Amino acid sequence: MNKNKLIVLLAVVCLLFCSCQTEPAEPSERELFLQSNGLTVEQKSQLLGKSILLDAGHGFADIGCTFPGGAPFEREITLILTQKIKAVLESDGIAVWLTHDGETFLSRDGLEQLAETLGYDMDAYLQNLITSHSGREGEEVQNTLTAFWAGVNDDETFDTFERCFYANLCGRQQPMSLYVSVHVNASVNNPLASGFDLFTCSDTPYDGKSRGAADAVKDALKHGFADTNARVKTYGWDDAYVVTKYPDMPSVLVESGFSTNETDAANLQNEAWQDAFARAVADGIELYLLGY
Ligand SMILES: [Zn+2]
């Protein structure tokens, strides 16, 4: 090898070496947000005027899953967590609506009356949604509609179909950026199953936004609880949860842990953990609302 070739070779090696020693990547806006303590004035101003709808899973005659020893029920925990998330979001200037407060809910008559007052045609919305997104045709569309309306009834529970109808009525009164339904998971056959699961439906007009919101909440949960699994699962029409496909807004179902896992069950009943969970979910919602 002559001298010139050697110099060129050395130069190339040097260049390669230098290019491998790049500075660590700048933290993203999302990472900076999660690392910061509290919102900036600019961020607060961006959140003002945004509205979201929170849903405490189950409630009333529907207790949801049970904890070891028979108490509490999922119904109580989801209400506590939802109230805490609401408090954090409101302190940051976001308007928060609830599907119910654990005291009362709108049953079929109330929902139909409100729809009439607002001039809202839920059936037309469903027809269009199912025809355009569910992959169903002809008679199947009608069967899906019939199944939906069968879930809107006057029993002692606030069923998931009723919550979706109510969500859309809320959306008629105030544009909603997001619907978040809070639940507790259970896996009786696998007590080792633990952590956070976030669900969305791909077969709606809000697929991208719902996934974006779920990812933001997942990232915030991972930031707040580094040792806990957090997963986003997106299902098609047939497998998706009811509350992830019928609301006329982006929608995420959050499973906050497993009542059948010893650690999760203890955490879910621990007030300090509940506060940290609420802060993390609120952070995720704010990440999504701020577009990070
Ligand atoms: Zn549940």
C-alpha cells in the first residue's frame, strides 16, 4: 500500500470512528414533558378549553371483578381512580366530564329524552359507522344495530352500549377530545399476569387518534412505573371492546392492573399508588392533547 492510499484509508477509518461517536440523541418533546415537573404556562394555555370524557368501568348493580377476600370490587376501584384522574386533569385546566359519578346514571328513557332535546340521531351514526367500518354488510349491519339497541335498556346496570350512547350525547354538548374507560383486569387461571393493558379498536374513524392516545398513556405509565408492564392492544371490530368502537370520538380502555395478582391487587388499593397512577394517566392524556 502506498502512502496516499494509507492516508485515505486512515481518513475513512477516522470518519467512521467519529460518526459512531455521535452525541446521545436529544430527548424528544415527549420525554422532556415526562421528565418535567408540572406544565409550562404555554402548555397550560394549550390545554385550556379541551374536554375529555372519563368512564369508571362497571358500577351500580355491576360490580365488575372481585379482589381476594371478596372486597373491594372493581366497581369501587374504577370510581376512585377515575375521580383522581379527573382531579389532576382539572387542576391542569382540562374540562372533564364523567359518564357517571357512582350515584346516578341515565337509563334508556333518560338517554332517549336527552337525544331528542339535542336533536341527536344515534341510530344514523351507528348505521354509518357499521356500514363504513365494521366490514359487515346487508343483514349483518341490521343484526349489529339490533344487538346495540338491545344493550340500551332499563335494567339496574349502566351497560357499555348505554355508555357509548351517553358519550355521543356528551359530545353533542361539548366537543370531546377523548373517551377513557378505566377498568381492573382479572386472570383467575394466571395469578402471575400483571400490569397495564390499553385497548383500542382499529375499525373506527378514530383509529389513529385512539392509538396515539393509548401510546401516550402507555409511555406515561412506563415513565411512572418502570418495573410494570404496559401494553397497547388494538383489535378489529369483532374483538374490540364495546366502549372502544361506538363512541364518536377517540377512545381508549385502560386496564389498571390485575385483581388476581398479589402485587397489583395491593397497589390498586393503596392510596399513594392510586395517586401516582392517576398522575401518570393524566400525563398521558395531556401528552396526547398537546400533540407530543
Ligand atoms: Zn372491567
